[in-house]
Amino acid sequence: MKKSISAIMTNCSTLVNSLNDPEIKAGVAPYGFTEERITEIIGQLLTTEELVLKQSKENKDMFVANENFFSAREVVDQDFKNDVKISELAFGSDADLIKIIPSYTDVYPYSDWYKTVTTFYNNLNTVTGALLKVSRFNLTADIIASRISAVKSLDSLYRVRINESGEAQVATEQRDKSIEDLLLACREIKEIAKIAFGKNSQVLEKMGILVRR
């Protein structure tokens, strides 16, 4: 089973920060772990920790954006389907008006759905006789205007959702690359520590390195 990000970062933090210990620092120094290199690795750890936090935030923002979009779409879509049914009732056998009623109300993907819905409401406003007939069932010009406004608001939420999804993806890629590089550095530290301290289990355990007894 793969370790969680939290477990990986905890282990790396213990290992990397142990390099500040004078005894450990002196022990690994002969193997190329200079002050400069240790400072670089600590900086790598701090950068990775920041990227982990950033990815978590971006992921939460994406979740909120998804929730906002799908909740709003459910309302708008239900209104749309109800209005289509009202139009079917209002238009009766009027062949010219029946043409503006969508053949399907369950439309995917979103871009097609958006086009279908906006075209439908625009036609109710512009096609001769349509508004008059649906108004009999209280689907008035004001209500149609509010429907169009709701669709535009939904589209704004869709844009936010797409943007947040993209940012979350980039943040995840940056985090994963940084963790990969940090793990490589940690593997090097572990191997050198085993060479430097041999079977000194006390020092190795202080570094978070498992010692088999």
C-alpha cells in the first residue's frame, strides 16, 4: 500500500531536519554533504511543503467550484425541462412553434446543453406568437429573462470550475515532481547515513531510519 502524502512528508522532514544535528552533520560531511548541500536540501524540503499546502488549497477550491456549478446547473436544468413541457402544452399542434422546442432535454456535453438552452429561451422571446402562448401558463417575459440570466450566471460558474480544475492539475503536477525529487534526495541521505554511522542504531533512528535488529 502506498504511503500517504502526509506520511511521506513527515518521514522526509524528520530525515532532512536531522542534518542540522552536529553529530549527524559531521558524520555525513565526508561524503559530500557540505553546509551548502544541506542548506539546498532543507530548501527543497520547505519548497515541497509549500507545494503540498498549495495543492491542498487548489484541490479544495476545485471541489467548491464543482459543487457550486453542479448545484446551480441542477436548478437551471430543472427549470429548463419544466419550461419545455409548458411550451409543448402551450404550442399544441402549431407546427411553426413546435420547431423551437428542443428534441432532447438531456443534452451532453455542457457546451451542447448551454447552446440548446440559450437557443430555446431566445426563441421564446423572438419567434412570433411563442411568448404570447407560453404566457398563458405564467411563463412570462420577465421569467424568461430571469431564466436567461440564470443560464449566464451558470456559465460563469462553469468558467470558474474549468479554471480551478486547471490550477489544481498544475498544482498537483508541481507537488508530485517536487516530492519525487525530495524522495531521491532522501534516499541518498539514508544510504550515506548507513555508511557513515554503520550499525549505530541510535543515530539512525534519530534520523528516522528503520534499523532491523
